[in-house]
Amino acid sequence: MSDAATGIDDLVQPFQIEDLGIRGRVVRLGPLVDRVLSAHAYAEPVSRLLGEALALAAMIGSALKFEGRFILQTKGDGPVGMVVADYETPGKLRGYAQVDEVRLAEALAAGRAAPADLLGEGFLALTIDQGADMERYQGIVALDARGLSHSAHEYFASSEQVATRIRLAAGPFYHREATGPEKNWRAGAIMIQHIARDGGLTGFREGEDQSPYTEEEENWNRAAILLDTVEDHELLDPELAPTRLLFRLFHEDGVRAFEPSEVEFSCHCSRGRMETVLRSFGSHEIDEMVQEGVVTATCEFCSAVYVFTPEELKE
């Protein structure tokens, strides 16, 4: 494995572990996730949740072999009613969370900030959209109280029937500047999947009792145990290149890194699109939106603000 330069962000690093029959990807998000989370100024637990969702969407979406979109969406009865992460090929990512601020404040004041406290009971929907002429594919699983990675494990086990192990992390990273300490948000993820001897992905479910184990299952168990040793700071550290992390974990097993792909923030909103949406409302509804003589609309993804006069929207 080549010793790539450190400090590389906003990328997806695919890899393969030859001796164990494993393939996987590492995601490292820096300026992209900082832009998304800073623009919304969510409470820190909500930012962590959305950061993990963005990393997970980039990891799964980057595997698409066609032009299309991968959409990750949670829907629950907690104070964070919905989280959306939208990945569009090749490498365009955006996301947002819908938050009930009153309920969130009550939960945080009571010390309830775990994923189960924020999301509540509900579902995780993973949607693959291949365009207007193709049918959408959607997999839905229940939200796991332990977090998004465990919900994703169940998705791969039930919908894809693939042994999969995922680690997610998101958090603020502090560094010194001339003007004082500065905080930037970062997110990261790593995923492994088992490859059968015929080259396809395996059908055995990770976590089931496989004893007596075959050689392939022993290899999978070894890779999964090694992955579980990854700590959050290793997924977030801008000085630890993804290739170096892979070497730390799997250097004894013949890990091989491939060419990484870039990920960038991209939002489809525009004044014209927002105007089209608002024009779809009736004249009476538009009048109800008017505040201080204008209609103001904010993009949920990028927080861009668009201001219209009622007359513009009624023309």
C-alpha cells in the first residue's frame, strides 16, 4: 500500500483485504460536513447524528455504478423527527435534520442525548433512484436504539443478505489559530463486507451462530474484530490518512487500497426553483406566508434564503 499524504478530506477510499476475502470503504469528511453543520447550527448531539448520516450516505452511495441518487432518511417520533442525507453521483452530498426545538431542549436538559433519545422509534429508509425512466429501489428497517450503524447492519443483512460491519463517527475538532482555538466539524466511517470465494458478496448473516466455522467465516470474524478496535478519533483525525488507518488495522492480511473518489457539497436549490414551488400555492396561501411585506423561503439543505414579493409569486 502506498503511503498517501496525510490531511486529505472529503473522499471515499475503497480497499480490499486479499487474505481475508474482504472489501470495504473508508469515508473522511472535513470541510464538506463542517459547511453543512455550521450552516444549520444544530445542537451538538444533532450535528453528530447528521454528520454520521452524511458519512454513511457517502459510503453507500459511492458504490453506485450508474448515474443516480442514494437517499438516506430516518423518520421517528423523537425530537429529531427526520434526518436526510442525499448523495448524487458522482460524489455530490447534502443533508439536513428536522428538529422540534422545544422537545430537544427538554431531552438535553434531562441528559437524554443518545440516538434513541433523539430519533425515538421509527424507521430508516435507504432509497436508490436511477432516474425518471427507472423504478426506485427502497429498503426499510426499524431504527436501532444503538444508532445508525446498527440500523444499517440490519439493512444489509435483510435486504442485501451481505455480512457487513460499519463504524461511524462525527464530532467537533479543535485546533489553534492565531486568533485562538477554532472548531470545525468532521465525520468519518469505515465499512467491511465479506466476499465469497466465487467473487460475489457472501450470503451468511454476520452475528449468527455459524459454529463450526468455515475458513471464510473465521476470516470474517477476524476482520470484524479488528474493525471493532477502530476509535472515533482515528476516523476523524485529519493527520491520519485513510491508507494509514487501513495499514494499522490490516497490514498483516494483505490490505490493498484503490484510487479514492472525491465528495463535495452540492445543493440543487436556486431562486427559480424556489419560486416555482411557491407559485404552486394559491393566492390565499401566499398571502398567509407574507411577513413584513415579503415571502421568505429558506432551503433546508444549505440554509440559503430567498425573498419574494407577493406580486412576484401571483403573476
